[in-house]
Amino acid sequence: MRCSLLAVLSAGAAGWLAPAAWASPAWTPASQYPLPAGAIASSARVEFADGDVATVAYLDTGGVLHAGTIAPGRGYVQQLSIASSGTPPSLAVSPDGAAVLEWVGPDLSTFAAYRPAHRAGWDEPMTVAYQDGTLVTAISPTDSAAAGVTAAGGGFSLSTFRPDDAFATPATAGQPPDTGLALGYDEAGALTLSFISGSDVIAATGGLSTMQIVATDAVGSTTVLGVGPDGSAVVAYSGPTGTEAVIRDQAGERWSGSVVVAPGQPPVAAAISPAAAPYAIAPARQAYVLSADAGCAFLSRAPIGGGFTSSRCLPGGGAGQGGIGFIGGNAYAAWSGAGGVFGIGWRPAASAPGRVAKLSPTGSLTQALADSAGDFAALWSTGGSLTASAFETSGPLRLSASVPRTTQVDRSTVMSVTVGDPWPLAVRPPVWTFGDGTTVVGAQVSHTYARPGLYTVRVVATDALGNATVERFRVRVGGGVDDHRSR
């Protein structure tokens, strides 16, 4: 998760390598996320594409909706500004930067706009519904997108988009008492949706023409949905004795019977882990459900086709917001409830989640998400600010570097690197080795080679948590200061 304004630029003949496993990953100290001036923290939505480019959507104090990007090494660049009702927006971003944004206009109609991949502008807004309600968006790795709204009195509208098409007028509509719409895409671009209709839990792939009643004992009005890359899915809902869930093995397959996941309700979040790597010891594709009652939060897990683990009481009862994400095969969850904001991790081979981390004594979680760089972050609003903490496994980033490809014997050669951390952690001065047994510390250094040859210059940047990143450059040293003139 890249919260600071950094860039990765290529220099020399090599780039940053994967972070060295020199430290145990840990949650970073809580720090303020750099929203633009005037942003209402509780309204902000932040999503990341590959390359750590953040798309940010937020309301200002006048109720105007803004959307733009924070690219590595740059400040906020606005792309869209439009009047709204003051309802927080919904935002989803694909790995290649395509995005869908949904908001409620001043007339209380719901609108959505699409931003194609690799574009700085948004397409013309389209009307999703002539009513407001609970907003939900989703986008696939293939850039298909969906925007839905569930009305307060029941019923929902859903519009979908394909990169080679445009938003349709509401293509799918649910009638009262349908409520609790949730959306998710698999890797192939197939949309799964779930909702509650009376006491029935409905799930469908593509549209309502494929809907199935997957459970008949719902007592709440909310579903949470997790969809895996291969189309496997989990739907969780409030049942008579706690949170219940149904699981689908893959897209188009039948759903399992409902099972009680945890004694508390309602469900807060659900997710499917990516498939395990070849020869992995841990089971592949596991379903996770986060739920809570007034006294406890619960995180439960089941392998696809297997049973859920027994739930234990975690702090943060009364959680209304939470999220689950993955770094490699490890699952991470964050939520806010009684006592503050909390985070936890669960390794695939472990029988139970790890120790709960209290990220903040106060605050209301707005998002919890993982990025491609190997960080899982929780963002919450408190005191008018958007605050963040990440379970960080990635090392510092290089903002810029200057290392010559060639130099000469007996010439003092200046080299420099500017580094920063994804989070406002202290970054130790870079350590340079020049391939001739010499080591120097500093952001800007100079070195004189005594013998000609091809040398590898190595730079190590380490943050306050001990996460390190290594870069190597090749430098060819000629025979003398004036050697090149005689050639």
C-alpha cells in the first residue's frame, strides 16, 4: 500500500529487487494519509492499481465530489469534480487502472462513471437509478465493471459496463423487498451478485436470469460476498443463530448448503484466497468470513468443500466495517468496533489466526485492502483525518538515482539515491558497496576506483521496521582519466 508520494524510476542497468527477508513484517505506526486539503476524511475512498498509482475519491465540505490520482512521486492530480448529495461515493479500480465511480447527485439520483485503463479522464456519467441508497461497485481484471444501488425501502438497480461498450440503463433491477446487494468479479470477468429477498438468500452469475435461492433462513438485510479468481465464491448473511455462509466451488457450479460460521452477526466481510502455489503445504482456495456481535468480532475460515473453523471471540465487538485481503497465501483482516481499530493475520497452515493488533484506540474503519506490492492496509477516519496503518512486507522505494554507467580510474565519481517509505517510517541512510571492498553510507556519496574493470555497485535501503530493498548497478571503469581521448 503506497501512501506516501513516491516514484520508482529506472536508472543504470538494474532495478529494485524483491525486498530482502531481513525482518519480520509488522503493522506500521498509525499515520495520516495525505488527502487533498478540504477533503472529508470519512468520505474518502482509496484504491490502488499496479505500479502503486492511487485513485482517490472524496467529498469536500461543500458536498462536491472529487476524483483523481496520486501517482508515485507526484501529488494529487484531479480528474473529476461534480456536484453530489453529500453521500460518500463508491469506487473500484482494476490492476491496470480502469475504474468505476458511483455517487448520489443533488437530485438524489444515483450516477456512475467509468475511467478506461491508462486514461486520465472519465467517461460521461450515466444514471444508474432515479433514487439513492446504499452504493456498491466492482471491477474485474478484464476491466468489466458494475455499479449498483439498494434503495432504503428495498429494491435495487444495477448497471454493468464493458470496456468496448458503455453503461447500460439499469440492466438488472430487483424489487422490494430485495436488499443487501453485493457484487464481485472473478479473473475471467464473470460477475457474481448476491442479495436478500425476504428470508431467501439469492445468488446469480451474470444477471438475474441465472439467480438461485441458496439459503432460506435469512433474518437480516445484508449479504457480504467474496469471489475468487477462478469463480469460487462465499456468501455470508445473518441467520437465526449467527452468521451463516454458503460456498460455491467455481463459477457455474452448485452452492453448498448453509452452515453457521460464527455465533455473532451480522457478517462484515467475506473473501476467497487465491489458489496455493504448486507444491504448497497449505490448502488452496479458502473462504474467509469476518462477522461481529455486540461483544466480539469473529474471523472464520473454511477450505472450499470443507467445514469452517471454530470461531473465537476477538476484540472489537459491534464492528460495522471491516475488510479481508491477501499477501501471498496469508490472509489479513481489519475492522473497527468497541475499543478502536484492529488488525489480524492468518497463515494458511495455521489452525487459528494470529495475535490481534490494536491499530488505534479510536476511529471508524473506511477501508481495508491489499496491494500488489505486498502490503495490507487499514484506513480509518478519526478527528477529521484519514489515518492508515499497513501490515508492511515491502521495503523502501527509490524516488530517484544517479549512478553513471562508466567512469575512469582515479576519478572521483558522485553517486546518489533518494529513497522513501510507503508509510511515514524513518528510512535509514542507504548503504553503498562499490564492488572493490569499499562501503559508504549516505544518500549522496563519491568513490574513486583504483583499477579498471566492471564493478557492481550495490545499494541497500532499510526502513524502521527492518524491511530492506536492494538495487544493483553495473559500472565500467576505464584505465585513466584521459583514456577515452586516445581511442
